[in-house]
Amino acid sequence: MKTRIFALTFAAALVLSCQAKKAAIANAPATPEPPQVPTAVTVTEAHAKGQSLYENNCARCHKLYAATNFSQADWKPILARMQKKARLDDADMGLITNYLFDLQKN
């Protein structure tokens, strides 16, 4: 008799815990969209290369930040520090910097 009560209690707990997980998943917020390039930006070859470099090099180690998350003054030391870690040359770093600063203008 005790075994049946234990089995029924365990089964009820299992069913209730699964329903709680389904409700939590259903109420979870949608995953955030990555930062979008404003439509007013004229996409040039340099802009596209800067975007590609930013997305491919920076996202290897951490999430990508929107250009507007930091001011240009804040970006400069961040980019200088990350250039060394990502082993980017000055030309590539210039493209990334121009890409981020162009996004802030719009």
C-alpha cells in the first residue's frame, strides 16, 4: 500500500513539474534580436567589411554590443584593448572603428 502511495505521489509530482516547465517556456521572453543596421546607412564596401570584421572577430569571445551602447570616447580604449587580443592590424581596426562610429551617427 505504501508503495502505491509513493508511486502515485511521485507520478503527480512529475506531471506537475513538467507543466511548470512548459508554462515557464511559454511565458519566457523571445530571444533578443541582434543589433540591426539602420536603413539610412549607405552600405559601402568599407562599411560591409567593417561589419564583417566586427561580427566575425569580436563575436568569437563575447556577445556583440550595439554601437550606441557606448560613446565614441568610450569605444576608443575598448577597441584599442580588443585589437591586441583579437590580433587585428591597424587597417582592419580602422574599418571596425569606422563601422561602429558610422552606426552612431544614424
